[in-house]
Amino acid sequence: RILRDADQLNRRGRAEPPKVHPKPKGFNATGPNQLWSWDITYLASTIRGIFYYLYLIEDVFSRKIVGWEIHESESAAHASQLIRKTCLAESIHEEGLVLHSDNGSPMKGATMLATLQKLGVVPSFSRPSVSDDNPYSESLFRTLKYGPSYPNQPFQSLESAREWVHEFVQWYNQQHRHSAIHFVTPNQCHEGKDHAILEQRKEVYAAARTRNPARWSGAIRNWDRIEN
């Protein structure tokens, strides 16, 4: 305290003082295929120390898994191939799509960045040393690994891992009613079908309140479409 008051409290050694990285400009997704989030997670194999790597891309607006692949290694080449296939599957022809990720080497590899530039995709990266700058992918991985259907034992082979993830993606996109998008499925939100579904729910709730107003202490539940 005495040194600080005398302005003599300086950092010792050759290490640079810690840097404060300002929060980058945010992106607002108002529809599907405007902002994607992607990351890589480990899937355990039966061989200790050997993992399968799940590459997974999620649409931030609709929460739909738009692309995924599993490989035996991490590389920018695999990531580049996945982004090309996903853009083709989603018919991304115009420039402006934002792809957010952390600062891993596959995300910043020259092959990956060249592919993004060629496709007109804008790269976005987490701040250095900030662990929660890619929350959408992290939340999705938690849903994947902490669900009751996740195997208790390691995957026997690459094919078995791919089969299980394929079933998970089908369930997640087509059956899972996501709380962040007012309990419609990601596919319904991605395809714009949630408008009619949410309007119908609003009518059902309003009719129920009219029939028995004593059961309601206030307004009906908000079923307006969420605009990110």
C-alpha cells in the first residue's frame, strides 16, 4: 500500500504485464444462416489417450445443427472441408455469413481462413483467455454429453461414434423442443414454421384464460417469437 501510494509499485521481471482485451463488437442474428458457431469436442475411444474429434456447426438463431463430422485428428483441412459442405447444404451463396469460434489452431489455420475468404464467410474469434466467448457451442456440447442417451462406455470405433452422433443430431434438430426458442424444434425455427406454431399456442392460452380466468394471476405466457 505504501509503494502504491508513492507510485513505486512496478511489475518485476521480464514478463509483460497482463493485457486487457476489449469486448469485440457483437453480431445480431435476426434469421437463420446469418451467424454460425462451431467448435470441436473429444469423444473417448476404447484406447486410453486416443480420442475421436467431433466438428460441429450450430446456427445461433435457430439452434439447428447445420453441419458435423467426426475425424481421428484435429486439422484446419477437416474444418475447411466441413464448412464448404455445410455452406453447400444450406445454399449459402451470398457473402456476409459470420462464423464464430474460439482461438484453436484448426479455427485459425491458413487452409480454414482461405476457405472462409473464398466463400465470403466472415470469421469471428473469442477473446484470448476468455473461456465463455463461445457459449452456444459449449452449451450444445453439454446437451450432447450430459443427455441420458450418451453412451456410458467409450466408442468402439469411428463408425460407432458417427452412428450415435447421427442419431443425436436427428433427435436434436427434429424432436428436441429448445427452451431458448420457446420450445419449438430447431428445424421448425430454421424453416420459419415456428411463426404459426407460436401463434397457435398464443390462441390456445388466451382461450384457456377466457374459459377460467381464476386460474390466471396475470397475463398469459409470452409466446412471441424470439428475435436474437
